[in-house]
Amino acid sequence: MTGVGENTVLAGIVRLLDRAVAESRAWRSLPIRWRAFHGSLLILTVIVGATWWWLEPGQAFGIMLAVLVVTCPCALSLAAPTAFAAAGSHLLRHGILLTRGHALETLAKVNHVVFDKTGTLTYGKPVLQRIVTFSDMDEERCLLLAASLEQASEHPLRKVS
């Protein structure tokens, strides 16, 4: 495929990357999640502090402070973009281009992946892998019957050799 200027494949990839940068759905919802995170963090810190106050009162303050430092939202706000960039770079090295900001977040919720069975994703053109007959008719007869049925067809798969 060839093109000039805005019609090239490279220009299309640049447009996809521009859209990915402009789209910030995942980042817009972070402040709402952080409020819940802060509340949970404070409750956890109080529970840890109370437990250590009961076990060893001299260590309680230091451990409560360590919980707050380790779970600091500032560190999280620095780590999240770094993790997203590293994941995007890793995927790009494996031939996967992220075009939407929420793709990684959505990918974590995927249960099933469905690919078409024509082989277009793996070979670039459909390839017959196997013939399964559901009657006593042999494979060769089934192929001849299928070929005769598609003689007048305009479907692109008819043209595959």
C-alpha cells in the first residue's frame, strides 16, 4: 500500500498515537479513586498502629509512618505513568501499538479472546487448515461440492487458491 502525505501508513500511525495522547479517560477518574484510596489507607494505618501499640508501643509510631511512606500517593502518581509507558514500550516491541489510554486497564478485565478462523491474522490470507465432514461423504467429494457451489460467487474467499 502506498500513499503520499496524510495517506501514508506512517501518518496513520502518528494519528493513532496523537489520539492516544489526547485521550485521557483513565487519568480523569484517578482523583475519585484516590479519595477512596486515601480513606482506606488511613483506616489501614490506624489498624496497623493499634496492633503495634498493643504488641510493642515503642515501635507503633515508626511502623505507622512506614505504612504512610510506602503507600504515598505521590509515589503512586509517579509510578503509574512510568508503568504505563513501560508496558506500552514492551507491547510495541512485540508488535502491538496502544492507541487508547484505557487499553491496558481494559485488557486486565479480558476473559476471552476471539480470532477469526480464516487465518488472515496469522498468514495475511486465508489458508485451509482442515476439513471435517459430518456425513459419510469423503473429503475430496466435499471439496468438489464446495467448489461447484462457489463457482458463481463474488465472495473474496472464492478467489483464494
